[in-house]
Amino acid sequence: MLFLVFICVSALFWLILALNDSAQDHFNVNLRIVNQPDSVTFISDVPDKIHVGVSDKGTSLWRNGYLKKPTVNIDFKEYSSDGVLRYSYNDLISSLRETFGGTASITSVSLDSLQLFYTTNPGKKVPVHVVCKVEPASGTIMEGSVKASPGSVYVYGTKSVLDTIRYVSTEPLTLNNISETTEMEVKIQRMKSARALPSKVVLTIPIEPLVRREAMVTVDAVNVPKGEELLLFPSKVPVEYYVAMSRLNDDEDHNIVLVVDFNNVSKSKGGKIPVEISKFPERLKNLKVRTDSIEFAVVKD
């Protein structure tokens, strides 16, 4: 026990001596804009931290750098004028010395000065244009369009700049092999002399599984000469297709157009004419006609 006591006392003396020696370290210093009016919106990005190298006695570094979060407060009213907040290198060094103490020596700063543009104009509300390319996984479909939330943002800048802005766009995004509905946060593309707030939106990519559906669809005759009629046997044929699960119970039959072309009558063999798909909604996938040809009869009026 006596040995342990002497070890602890020795360690304490060593720590005191070490802390009294000169030391150097790097710190992340918070930057704060204070006394900013509510009507002011910064167009420039305001850094929230700077990286600072400091040399001083160990005790001072411990007290001012480790035991508290070093922060530089920039008074908006003192350093702003005519739409620009200017904070020089000398202003920054002076504030850092106040933060770390008069005996500290600032050896490096990741920022040499600040020049931040701001505006007091009210924001202009504009829609968000989504720039996104999506490739659903096999067996799935994107049911609907990609939605942004919020769907509109406020843009801030000078009046002349705002008059030219009709919408904002998200940063381009490409997603491959997406198998389920996905949400992700994306940034709004930066604009010259303007800023969008919020600067990020959440995109919702609606992905659903494909399910198989069957239907009986009427076949129409086209290019039939006047005075003649084309009778078809049968008049309806079975089709199959895949559709998003949420649309399984939708009536899509009337949106599928199947035809036989009278011009193919002369080419027919075995008294049958081919059935062709004329039109169908893009949301129906892998549409197939299970009866590819049907019997017919030409009747003259």
C-alpha cells in the first residue's frame, strides 16, 4: 500500500510538471453568429467550425481547450454592412486569443477570413424538381413518380436573382436494383447568388412487387373496306400481364387494344388471322396474348 501511495504521489508530481511545460495541440473551434436579426438570411454557407493550432502551457490548454468547448462569437451588428458580413484574419486571431487566453500562441487557422453574403428580402417559394434515375429490381416496378418532401422550398437572394428562378433541382441521383419503397435525403443544387431553405429534401421512391393478372379482351378489326364486315371467332381472347400489387384490382381491360388487320386476310393460312397488340398502358408489364390467331369470316353488306 505504501508503494502504491508513492506511485500515485509521483504520478501527480509528474502531471503537474508536464502541464507546466509548453505544449501544442489542435482544436475544433465553434463559430457562432450572434445578434443576427430574424429578417436576415445568409446566402453564403456559414462554417460552424474552424480548425485551430494552439501553443501554450499544458495547464492553459487543458483549461481552455479540453475542459470547455472553445467558441468564437461573431457579432452580426458589428461586422455586417450592405449585405456582407466581413470578419478579417486579425479579427479572428484576436477572438481566438480571447478564447484560449492571453498567453496562448495561435500557430495555425484553417480559415484566413470570412466574407458572408446575406439578404433581408423575403424568400420566394418555388417547386422542387427531382433529378433522379431509378432502375427497379427484377420483379418490381416504380409505381408513380419520385416525390420530394417538402415539394417546395424558399429561395433567398436579391430581387433581380429571384425573378429569374422558377424552380430548384435536387442533386442528380442514380439508383439501381431497388427492390422496395425507399426514402433518402438529398441536397438541393447550389445556385449562384441564391440559397434554398431547407437545403435538403427527402425523396420517396415508390417500389412495388409485380403480380400476374389475366383478362379477356375484345378484338377489333381495322382497315375493313366499306361494304364489308369481318366476323371474328372468338371475339375475345385471353391476355396476361404483370401489374403493381396496388393495382391488382383495377379494371385495366378496356385500356388494352387488340386488333386484327383486314389487310392480312389475303395472307391468312388455315382460315386464321393474327391478333396484334395495338395499344396498352405502360404500367402493364410483359403483356402477352395467349391466343395469337383467331378464325374469321368476311361478310359483304
